[in-house]
Amino acid sequence: MKKQMFWARFLSLVVVLSLLAACAPQAQPTAEVKEPYEIAVVVKITGIPWFNVMETGVNRAASELGVNAYQTGPAQADPAQQVKMIEDLVAKGVDAIAVVPNDAKALEPVLQKAKEKGIIVITHESPDQVGSDYDFELIDNVKFGEHAWDQLVEHMGDSGEYAVFVGGLTVPLHNFWADTGIAYAKEKYPNLTLITERIPCGEDQELARQKTLELLKAYPNLKGIVGFGSLGPIGAAQALKEKGMTDKVAVVGTVIPSQAAPYLKEGSMKEGILWNPGDAGFGMVWLAKYILDGNKVANGTDIPGIGPVTIEGTVIKADAMMDITPENAESLGF
Amino acid sequence: MKKLLTRHETYVFLAIVVFSIIITSINPSFFTIENLFDLLKSYSLMGTFAIGMLFVLISGGIDISFTATATITGYVVAVLLLKYGEGLNILSVFLIAGGIGILLGLFNAVIIYFFKIPSIITTIATLNIYYGILTVVSKGKWLYGFPTWFGDFNNIRVFTLYTADGNPYGLSIITVIWFALILIGWFILRYTILGRSIYAMGGNPASAQRAGFNLLGLNLFVYSFMGLMAGIGSVIQALLVQTVAPNSLVGKEMDVIAAVVLGGASLTGGTGTMLGTILGVTLIAIMGNGLTLMHVSSLWYKVIIGFVILVSVGVSAYRSKRSTRKHIITEVN
């Protein structure tokens, strides 16, 4: 008897609950108002100043454009972890994914998968990316690479030995700049000699410092270092300062202005070259929303605060390259 | 003489000599006092970690978490430096970092001892916990722009020499700190009951316990000592690069373990010497340095280090196998 009562209650409960569940969506049709777009920005590695600044741009875009945009990324600059994060985002069904790739090749399959699901994919710093809808560049990468060498020559003169640091051999842009710059130097500055293969130490300050100390001994005539990766030039500058050789070797490259300011001021680093990563974060989110709204990016499309873009194939370019000098390093705000 | 030939350290030393001769013959600037001082300064960090690791390996354990410990201690110190920079001095910085390191090490020891979880599993777990908490709290931000006295300390030399071009160099205070730690470690291992007990525990924990050794106490000491070295190491690193980056140490555990093992410490416990550890660190240091000086692309570094470790550990394993075989034969006779 008791058992029957239990079943009766249980069944009625089930019926009521299922009815409620069926009614719920109809009961509140207003909740269906268009949810804000979910736009995920996946960076190479979280926590380093460069991407912290990018995150401020992403957050600014989120509040100004009224989208649910956020930044995420692996704790180590590891291609496999990045792939996994994007897989999770695809499974979650976000509206758009913006990626700064650790390894362009490794991302191809997962970006393809995202596209098949109708997710807008935008990459940054990866102009030859397969699998993305668009690649967004704040700079013309050929000009950027060439300009780094112009800076180098300005400070070391147009003849002598120099070395190149990159963040890693699979980082697409660092190596593109290095390729471009080295080829450009062969044409325009034939008296420059590259002493050794590019050294992958640009994301590790301690290693960059140690490598610079070694280079100074291995190549006593070294006159310049071009460093890509935000810690390469800093590590090099530190080594030069320790050795009292800041006047003999000129260091230029990509750096975070606030971190480089003391080195630029004392002359252990000569000049930096960069764009504002905050603009990159804002621009990617802005573009994603623009495309999700059904617009088409064309030559002259104006991104607020960044300026008009040009488009070549699937590469969207803005022109926001800037020089970092002892004078402006502290005032740039990042 | 015969005793010398049976020692692992002798072979590592010979390897160092051979490599040094090769490198010097290609680039004489390798064998200069200036390069020696530079190397000693740069590798003080790895050397300090290696001292702690040696103790743990001798005791029969292993500690993977020390890089995370060092990351935490380094971060705390960096935050304090940025906030109360002028109110601190170098001694207080070392004390704070060392103290936190000891606490984190004690936590490892307690788990390993009371839950009888293998040390490698425990410390892999605590590595993730320590590092994870730090990533959450710090959001991975880099800290730089320390007070000038902290930067100046890095540039103190015990004595200063000048190169032909008039550039200064000399024995860095950081190297002196490392040497002092080596001496302390060496003294503990060699001349104290504590040190001998660590060997006993690593050689055979069951008989050590029966013989009346306090295994809990020994474990607490060994892992907190590792934590202390991690803490001191983190300050050395902050001094060296004047930046504290949460992701700069984690991932380098294996380099340190490799150096200590290269110096003759066994992963099964009970063996290892301070001299061997110093030689192991030295060998790894001159290989990295030497390749660049020989104008070899630095991309080869890892390949060659891998081979050296394999050969070194292989040779010592082969020798110990042969000596046990000899032992058995003599016993049968």
C-alpha cells in the first residue's frame, strides 16, 4: 500500500515537472531576446605583459560594443594546449574565435572544424594561416621587418656583425620578420653580416641574457642585435649593461615600452618597434562583431581608434606601427 | 689512485676537461677568467636548486615541485619589493623567501610521509597546486621595476678586474652566496649525523627505521631544505634578471635533476656527493656555453645535452652492474 502511494506521488511529480519544463520556454518568450555575441580571444600564453595589455583592449571592446568578449590562453606557450582550448570553445559553440597562434600548422584542423560549425575565425600575427576567415594585422609585416633593420643600421652603422633573436622557431611572425629583414639587409646593407642562425631565446629573459654574454665572447666584433619576442632585447640589454658594453653593441627590437624604459634611458637598448597590443585585442573583437552583424570588410573599413584598413586576400591590415624611443617609452601607457 | 678510478666524479671531471680542451682549441676566449666568472654567476641559480635536489635524491625521494615553490617565493618577494621596496634589505628578502620555501617543503614532506604517496606523485601534484594557485592569484602578471638597491646588489663584485678594453668583470656576490650554500650542504652531508642519516634512509629506509632513525624528522628536513634552496634560488633569479615572471621557472625541473644525476646521484637513493653535483652543473654549463663559443648553432644544445646524460648515466649503470657481478662471483668462490 505504502509502496503504491510512493509510486503514485513519484509519477505525478514526474508529470508535473515535465509539463513545467515543456511550458517554460513558451511562458517567457521575452527571454529569447538576442543574446550578445560570445567572442573568445585565445592568446599564445596568458599572463605576460604583452597579452595583459591585449586583454585590456578585448575588455574595452566588450563594454563598448556590448558583446560577451573575453580573453583566454594556455599558461605555457604550448601549441597542443592552445589547440585543446580552441576545441573546447568550438564544442561550447561560441560565435567567434580570435587566435594568436603558437604554431600556425598545429591549429589548421581545429580552425577548420570551427568554420564548419559556422564560427567566425580571426587570427592575429599569422598572415599565412590556413583555416581562418581573416587574419588581422596591425602592421604591414614586410615594412615592419624592414623597419627593424633600418633601426639597427641607424644605431650600429651599415656594416658589421649582428645577431637575431626570435621567440621560437615556430612563431610565425617573428620568423617572417627575420626572413624579410635578413633578405632586405642583403640587398640594401650588403656590409652587414649575420653571424649565426637566429637564436630562439626571445621569450626568456635569463636565456637571452646568457646567450648575449656568450655571443659577446664568441664574436668579439658583434655590433648589433635585433630581438623579436618581448624579452629578447631586454635580456640582451641587461648583459651589455653588466659588461659595460652598451656603446659597442646596439640592441633594437620588439619590447613592452614600460619594461624597456629604463634600458632605453641608460642606452643599453637603443630603440624599440611595436604596435599597441591593446589595439590588436580591440580590433579583433570589433572585426568579429562587424562580420557577425553581416557586414563585409572592405578596403577603407574604419576601425574606431585604429583607422582604415586595407584587405589583401584574407589578410586585413591596419597601419599602426610605432617606434619606442627613450622619450616616449614611459608615456605610452603600457 | 685506484679508488679515484672507481669514482663517478672522476669520469665527469674528465669529461669536463676534454670538453674544455676542445672548446678552447676552437675559441680561446672560453678558457678565460672572465668567462669563468660569467658562467659561475649565470649558473648560480641552477646550482642552488641542485644542492636541494641532491639532498632529496640521496634521501631516496624526488621533488618536482621546487620550481613552483620558487615561483611562489619569488613572487611574494617581488610584490613586497614593489610595495615596501625601501624598507627591505637583502637579508630580509632572503629570509622571507627561504621561510616560505621551508613551509611549502614541509607540506610536501608531511604528505609524503603520512600518506605514503610516492614523492614523485606528491610533488607533481603540489607543483600543480602551488603553480595553479599562483597563476590564479597573480593572473600571471610579470613584475619588474624593483628598487635600485636590489638592482645594485646584483652588480656587486667581490673583486673587480678589467679586460683589455677596460670593461669590468669579477667574482659576483651571487656566486659567493652559491659557494656558501655548497659549503653548508657539503658540511651537513659529510660531517653531521643528520647527513649520514639521510644517506642511510636513502640506502634502505626499512633498515634505517629499524636502526632507530627518525624517518619523519629526516623527511621534514630534506624537503624543507629543498624548499629553502628553492626560496633562495628565486631571489637569485630575481637578482639576475630583475624581473619576476610566473612562467619562467616551471618547466626547468628536469634540467636540475639531470645535472644532479649527471653528477652521480642515483634516483634510487643513498648515493650522491656535493662534488659530483657541482661537476654535473659545471658540465651542463660549459656545454651550453661552449656550443655558442664554438660557433655551433644553439639549436643543437638539447640534442647534445641529451646524449651526454644518456652516456653518463649509462656508463655508471654499467659500472655498478659489473661491480655487483664481481661481488657475486667473489662470494660464490
